[in-house]
Amino acid sequence: MTSSPPAVLITGVAGNLGVRLLPVLSSYTVIGVDMVPPADPNGLAHFEKLDLGTEASCPQLVRLLREFDVRAVVHMAFVIDPLRTGVTDTKRMWQINVAGTARVMEAIAEVNRQGGRIDRFIFPGSVSAYGPETPPLVLESQPLAAKSLPYALHKQECDEVVQFRASKLGDCATFLLRPHIFVGASVENYLVGALRGTPTGKGNLARRAREKNRRLPLLMPRGQKYLDKKIQFLHVDDIARLIIYLLGKKDVEAGAKVFNVAADGDALTMQQCANIAGAKLLRLPTRWLCRRILTLMWDIGLSGVPPSAFPYVVGSYTMDTTRLKNYLGADYKRVIRYTVEEALADTFRAPASTTAVTADAASTS
């Protein structure tokens, strides 16, 4: 008799990262939950609509974890962009993002307390939790100091929730990842949108600008220091490979493991980023004026980049990834395949492919 593949539950399975993961999880029974089903359900053994912003989601998760004898949970459900998701109320966002993370972990704890066998929990946090201005190459011990942007503030709170609750999950390893900004041909986020210049607002002005293929300028204060600010990125396929690696790694120990995750190689300056993206720079006298113009474009529905994201657009935040390199050892180059420059260049080079991730990173020690 052949045993069935181990079951993994993925929250936020319809999101960009979930879409990248599904095609390469054929060695697992994948249970997916999200507020909407993925456009392509291939690779899913079971999908269930679930709203982590409600108390009812916790018992629903407990039932699914028990019913399918789930061995691992990858928690990716998170409201990043209110305009794209339609979740524009900040309190509602907090319920989904922060309270939702606590509910996922409580469900795991409840199942394991009653004989469950969930032995790993993977949560992709964010570099944004460190704040928009950090010393060069911060370690995982750097204090978290998110600013202004609800997404970043919620990622910091989730990071703290995961660290606090990891010891309550029983014999379960917790991998708390702090990835840098995702890039790749299929990715849309605030910084990628600013570099692309896509009018992503919901108003008529944005619609007409998109119809005419017009690009918005990248707003940047005057002064060489802003062009010299350094930033890293992470290709979405590399974070997918890392998650696959962690799912397949044998003999993991219970407790929390925190890893900075970025593409290999040197960080880029904002000038280099603009050159790679072919962005049109608009230099203004002050940060205040840049933010005022961004606020105006937001208010009239032309730009989808909120003013609260501006500190991260013009900031500099880079991480030391030595801990991850040491943990992966000889497998590092098989998992993290892109340099920072290659990852960003791929974002502006080719149309999206949902099958680009290769699964050979799943063969781990």
C-alpha cells in the first residue's frame, strides 16, 4: 500500500506567491484557503473559502487541519494593497493581517495539543518591518521600526505575534522569514508600480492614462544622496523555492527560526533601479513636495501608490543574509538563484509565467 503525500495547508493561495507555488507542490496534498479561489486551481486537492478577519475562521481551520491530517502550514494570507483587494478599511485590514495570523497559529496549537502532527509553520514577513531607513545590512537582531504604511506596521505586529506564539505550537518548527521586496515579471507592489510608472489608481484619469500607455514619473527629491540610496530585492521564484526547501527539509527542530531573505549579490542604488526600469525621474526640491504631489495623484485616483508608502519608496533598507546562507549551506545557490540586479531586471524583461519555478530545491538534507 502506498501512502498518500503529506498534506500542506496554504493560506492566501490565490495570491501572487501562492500561484507561483502551486505548480511545484506535486509531492504534497495541497489544501488551499483564501477569500477567493485561485484563477487556476490545478495542484489543489481541496479549496475552501475562508476569511481570517472573522473569529469563525479559527474553528474552520482546526477542522481542515484535522480532516486532512495536515503536516505543515504556509501562512501567506495578507492584505497588501487595499485598492486591489477592495479591503480599504484599516481596522478590517488589521483583523485579517494581524488577528488572522494569531488565529492561524491558535488553530495549529489547538490541533497539536490534541494529537495533531503539524511539524512546521512558515510565515513570510517583510523587510518593511525594519523601517524605511536602516543602517547598512541589518541582522535579524535589528529592532523592528515600521513607519506610516499600514502594510509595514501590520507586518511588524505579525512578526511579533509569530515570535511570541512560536513556543505554543507544540513540536512544531516555525520559520519566520523577512523577505525583501518581491520582484519578477508577475509581481505588482508599491515600489515595482512606482518604477513601472503604471497609473494604477481606480479613477477615470488612471483608466485613460492606461489606455494611452502613459507612464507616471518616479518622484524623487533633489540631491545625489537620494539617487545613491541602496536597496535590495527578492525574486518571487526564489522565495517560492525557499518555501519548498523548508517544507522538505528533514529533522527540523521545534521553535522559531528567523531569517532575512534577499537576492544574492550587492544592493542597487535608486539610480540603478531607475535605469533598469526605464523609469522617468521627476526631481522636486523637497521630500515634502514629492509627498504632496503623490498625495494629489492618490486623491484624484491617478496613482495607486498611497502617500504612506513614500518613505519606503525613497528609503534605504538592506539586510545581512548570512544566517540564511549558513542554514542552507551547499543548497543556497540552488534556492536563491537571482542576484539583486538580475531579479529586478527580470521584472521588466519578460511577460509573467506561472510555471517558471523549478522544484529541484525540494530535495533537501
